[in-house]
Amino acid sequence: MIVLAHRGASGTAPENTMAAFRRAAELGADGLELDVQRSADGAVVVLHDADVRRTSDGTGPVASLSLPALRRLDFGGWFSPAFRGEPIPLLAEVADFVAARGLWLNIELKGDPDLDPALPGAVAAVVRGRLDPARTILSTFDAGAWDAVAAALPGYPRALLVERLDADAWRLLARRDASGAPFFRFAHPGHRAVTASSLARLRAAGLRVHPWTLDRPRPTARMLALGVDGIITGFPERVRGR
């Protein structure tokens, strides 16, 4: 079973920062989960929200801010004075960090509500030659963007990211690629959707299952008892017993 640190060790460090990613590695996480978007000048930056307001000392949509403008903002002080001055990371910086340590990286391509059509290609330009497909996962909530993601990075495995395992999710999970192989290799459902029966059905479809976001002990214990393939959590130390 692998432990993916949700936005890094976001329970104890500011989410989606190098501080959170370094801490996750120190706490025994097998890999990182993060979110990517493009800045106004096309840089692929690591940020969850469409606006920088919640996690920085600035305001405005990330898509309207250049990389130099983003780099001037503080993305750590909102969490704790100990992290004041933490900059927004580039995907390239995190990719180099995980590659050097042999960690997994789950890249969630963000859209609000729809994916930026230039984002898959921009992510591909960063990922190719940097990340091992055997330890890389691509995910997005935007079901309509999967063809573009697959075309940009055909050799990298995909995870269907959903909150619920409803009829639409099962239909997508049954999808095959042009060779007849399963389109998705992983399923990333909200943890409440994972039961013994749904897990068995996902496994029968040949999928590895990594539920999210497991930050509380009881849901985490339930997922571990069911025997899921991975845990996405902001507290990797709780799963690793540290």
C-alpha cells in the first residue's frame, strides 16, 4: 500500500508548498499529490484554488498573474509564521524533487470549472524526461478533458478522480483506449464511496484504488481494514505510525 501526501503534508505544513512536500518525504510518504494550473504567462504552478487569496497574502486569479508576480507572494504565512515567505512552487521543481528521491507523484490538473485547454500540453512539457511513468499518476475532475490529457501524455497512467461512484463514474471506468486496454489504471474516489462491494468491483475492473482525503483516524482505519491499494492523506505520519 502506498501513502500519497495530499498537497504534501498539508496537515502540518502549508499545502502545495515545498515545505509540505519536504515534510511529507521526511514523514515516510511514498509520494505526493498536488494540483497544477497555468499562470498568466504559461508557467505550470502548484496551487489548488483558482484564486490565490486563501493560501497567500495576495489576491486575484492565478490565471491573471504572471510567474514573477506569483513568486513575490507569501504562500506560507497564512498557515503559520514559521512558514512565512514560502513561495509558490513550479511543477518542474516538485518533479525534480520526487525524481531525485524515487517518490510517486500524483498530478491533478485543475479546472474552474473546465480545464484550461493548454494545461495538458504544458504539463507534458514539464513531465516528459523528468518523471518515471511507473511512479506518476495523472488525474482531473474534468471528465471532458481526458482525451486531451491522454493525447498529451499517452505513456502515463491515469486515475479517475470522483467524489461518488455513481453511474457516470462506472461508465467512465469501463472505458478502453485504442488498443483495447483499460483507459484508467487507478480509481481515486472519495473515501465514503468505498465499500467492500465497490472495492471488489473496482478490483475486478483491474483498477488500483486510492481513496481521498483521509485525515481522520476512523475513516482511515476503515480504508486500511478494507485493504485499499493506497491512502491519500494530509497526515502521512498517522498512516505510517510516526
